Amino acid sequence: MIGLEHYLILSAIIFSIGLYGLMTLNNGIRLMMCIELMLNAAIINLVAFSAYSHDITGQVFALFVIALAAAEAAIGLAIMLAIYRIRDDIELNEINILRW
Amino acid sequence: MEDILLLAPEIILAVTALVVLVAGLYLKTEHKVALGFISVAGIIMAIALTMSIMLAKTSASMFYDTMVIDPLSQVFKLVFLSVALLVSIASVKYVSEDRNTEEFFALLLLAIIGMMVVSSSNDLITLFLGFELAGLATYALVGFEKKNIKVLEASMKYFIIGAVSSAFLLFGMSYVYGMTGTTNIPGIAANAHLLVDNPIGIVAIVMLIAGFGYKMSLVPFHMWAPDTYQGAPSVISALLAGASKKMGFIAAFKVIIVALIALNAEWQTIFAVLAVITMTLGNVVALSQDSVKRMLAYSSVAQAGYISMAFVVLTPTALAGGILYILSHAFMKAGAFIAVAIVGFMILVGNKDARDTDHIDNFRGLSKRMPITAFALMVFLLALAGIPATAGFVSKFVLFSSTIEAGLVWLAVIAILNSAISLFYYARVIKYMYFMPTEGGRITEPAPYAIAMILALVAVLVIGIWPEPFIYWASEAANVLLI
Amino acid sequence: MAGIIDSYIPVAIILVVAIIMPFITMFIVNVLSPRSSGETKFDTYESGSDPTGEARIQFKVEYYLYAISFVIFDVAVLFMFPWSVVFVGYDIAALLTIELLIFITVLLFGFVYLWKKEGLQWEK
């Protein structure tokens, strides 16, 4: 059988892929996809724990997080779009007015 | 039905937000000033209700034990609501002549509802939802001037780092849920021994601290704070520093102190290190800033370091000191940012295309041009430095003396040295305002800004001169944390 | 461990079939299809009319905003799933109906906002 640890390893790998992408990529849309990966890794964790401990709470949590991830993507895309309208690209390395 | 009545402040705010949002669609731009008054009225009603619940000393848990009402939650709700009141009064001027006024006030109210949900939450699900509701609303608020690339950059940095840290937070929460089998905070506390000496427990603690630390702007996670506070509209910086940051603290109090007290050996060490580097780096970097908003942002980072000493000391007095510090910092910082907003307004009146309105050169001779603002800003800065007869002194005194009582003299010494450093950069602004010549005549502050600033000034002085009731409520709140 | 491998046998069969099938079809097409050559054969096919412009076009970023407002309302349905699961058999149908009505009213506010702000309009 596939055990709980398989799911946990899977989610840890997905989380790390998201984090790696976040640190290496520059394009706004790709960063959003990486953030989505990290959130979804946490959702896998929640659902796996919920299924293996026969407790429904984790799945309820997962439903809320799915809705929340959509809202987060909406806000993020709106910000990217506003930047795109002014600058015609969303390469984030180019945006650096604020510095110490 | 009792349950619903205890949540009346939140419900009033939610209804106000929806009414403002839809009413704004049907109003002409010149009539949209009314929306600001509606929001202020809603917030004042919510404050009155929250106070009446607090003074009745109600304690209740509701919605299947996912929300609680206790002194802790009410004190924090009042902090958030007061900051919201200051910000929304000041914003009546800031967003006048803007055609998106309704979005501004609706988002502001939703952000406050999110923070109030966090302070009432007794379950990881409600806590995370409130945390994100406040986060999402403030991401949009920071980017409110959507034609200004500086504002958008601030908003984007805030959004990306915020979204990542909420992913960290959720991942940590999922481990806590998996190991203890519940999301209820007292339930986690009862089962938390399962996490002790468990590698997953350490991973969860680190991820939770990373997630909360970003909202609190503790040092390794503070990178967004200076950029966002500087780039955002000043009234929104007041909201972020005054309220949003405090939400990070109440969430961390609930999850780390209440739920995971069994792991305190691990997280007390982490917080000791974080507190020391946060206050030192914040103060040292603030010394070399020419932008006043950026200086205030770094000072805000440093203050987060002082407040997180409460996690290290962990005695009832220290926690009361931390909560008192949170209360007074909310007024000092919100007031200071509103004063900076007034200076920005003054500069823009003189020159419509002026950039970097928060540069320290713009503060030259402010005492001649705007005596009220200059005096208020001086009081806020002295309070931030911890000069007696202000709120900053009282809260620093309670917090530092409890640290010495607990035997952590080294920590108190570092904190006091840091306060001394901070006096340099606050005094520099005061020197510019009072001892530098200027040209340009006297300018009257717009009424909404002036009212908000004077309310904050009164609060700072009242807490400084008559601190007993505030200390009483802070210790009532702290008692909830250490059962 | 053997259990895991056994449960993946159907996947393995599909994998093998998926790899072999394209080659078989390509072979059959090669053998059976008639062949001719001419100039129009190598043109882009656009339903019989003369081809114009590039085949590769980029969607405007606006499209994503349009899509995301769909996703937001789409995801709201998610909350109706747990609602419908407990609707029958727990004797709380009246309370649940009121709750869902409140939920939909709030969504409606969002929809009115989207409509009046011309969020549903293409090419603002």
C-alpha cells in the first residue's frame, strides 16, 4: 500500500520545487505558478493527514485553502497587469526603484 | 444567537464594507466623500460594541469552538479598530478626488475584519483565513495608486513575499495538524507533547516562525518592509505598521505561545536570536536613511525586535509589556506616518510633480510652515525613542524591567543600548524640523489629516501620563496567554 | 512493496499501448493513403480561405484577468459542496438555507461590482 510517508515526501518535493523556482525565476507569472505549487503541496499534506487519521478537518481546511489560492492568484495577476500596463513587461529584475 | 451578537463588530464592518462598495458604484466622484464618513461611522460603532463586550468581561467560545471572545481578543480588536479609525479619517482627504474611493474603504474595512478574525480565532483554519483576508486586502491597498510604478513595485514585493510566507505558514500548520490530529488551538496544546523531540516538530516550528515573522518583520524576513512602507501611500504605511504587523504578533501569540508551549525550549532560543538581530539591524540601518518613511520603516523593524523579547522572557509581566508595547506602537507609528502624509501633501501643494516627498530635506523648517504637524511628529518620534511622559516610555519600561526581573540582563542591556542608538536618527528629523531654515509660507493642515494626527497624539500622551488602565488590560490579556 | 507494483500493472499496459500505437497508425497511413503534390498542399489550412497573418499569436494579458474573474466565482461553488453534504439528515435545513442565501447575497455584491466596473468588457 502507499503509506502516509509517500504523500509527505511527494508534498515536500513539490514544495521544494516551488521554492527553488521562486528563487531562480524572474517572470511574474512563473513566480505565481511557483507560489501555487507551494500552496498545493501544503494541501496534499492536509488531505493526506486527514485521510490517514480519519478526521475530516484537514479536508475542510483544504477546501478553504483552494478558494484562497484562487483569490491570491487574482490579486497577484491584477498587480502584474497594472505593472504590465506601465512597463510592457513583467520581468521582475528590472523593477528596482526602491532600494536602500 | 448569543454567538452572533458577540461578533456584532465584525458584522457591522462587513455590512459597511459591502454598502460602501456598492454605493460607490452609483455615486459621482465629487460625492464619494460620503463613503469615507460612512466607513468612519461604521468603525466608531464597532469600537463602541467591542468596548462594551470588553468592559463586561465576557468570555465565550462560539461556532464549535473556532472563535473565542476574551480580554486578549478584545484588546487586540481595539488596537486594530483604533488604527483603522485614524487611517480612515486621514484617508477622507487622501482619496478625495479619486474615482476608486469605494474600493479603498471597502478594502480597508475588509483588512480590519481579517485582523479581528485572527485575534478572535481559536482554530488554525479561522486563524489562517483571517490572516489571508487581511493580507489580500492590504496587497491591493498598497498598490492603490495604480499609475505610479513606485507604488506598484512596493505592492508587488509585498505580494510575492507575503504569498510565499503564507505558503510556509500553511505548510507548518499542516504538519502541526498531522502530528496532533486537530486544528483546535487548545487541542493542539493538549497534544503538543507528540511534537517534542520529533524532527517534524522542529520543521513545523521553523516554518511557522518564518510565516509569522514576515508579518512581524523580524530580521531575516524583513526585506519587504522598508520597500513596501516607503513605496506605499503613507496612510497605508500607517495601516501596515500600526495594524497589519500587530496581527502577526497576535497570531504568533496564539499559535506559538498557546498551542506550542510544549516546544518552548526550541522557539525561545530562536526568538532570542531573532530579537537581538532584529533590533540591532533595524536601528543601525535606520541611521543612514534619507527618506523619512524608510527610516520609520526600519525603526518599525527594530520595534518588532523589542516586542518579540516577550517571547523570550515569557513571564506574565513581560507579555503584558509586549501587549502594551503593541498598543502604544500602533498609535506612535500610525501617527508618525500620518504626519509624513501631511508633509507629502504640503510638498505636492507647492509642486504638483514633486517626487520623493518623504525626503528629509522636505522636513527643513517644518516648525515654521506647519507648527502643529511638526510638534505632533516630534512627540511621536520622542515616544518611539522612549522619552518619559509618552506611551513609548511606559511600554519600554514595563517590558525591559520584566526582562531584568526574569534574569535576562544581557537582553535588557542590548535593548537599552539599541534605544540609545535610535535616539540619534529620531533627533536628526527633529533637528531638521526645528533648527533648519526654510523658504515657503505657512500652510494649514487639511482637517481630516489634522484630526487623525491629533487623535493619535492624544492617545500617545494619555498612555504616557495615565498608564494604569492600559497596563491593567494588557495584563488581563496576558493572563489569557499563560493559563 | 509487491502490492504497489501490482496496482500499477494497468498503467504499464496503457504506457506500452501508448508508445506502440502511434507507430502502427503512422505505418497504416503510409501504406493506405493516396498521395499527390502541388503548391496548395504546403499552405496553412484556414477553412478553405486564403491564409493571412502568422499562425503564432499571443493572448493579451487582459485575457488572464478575464479568466481569473471566472475562476473566483467558479471556486465559490466549492463551498457549496460541504453544504450540500450535510443538508439532508442533520435536521438543520432551514438554518443552512439561510446561510447559503447570505453567502450568495455577498457573492452577488461582488458580481454587481464586477459588472458595473466593466470587468466583463473586452478591450477596456
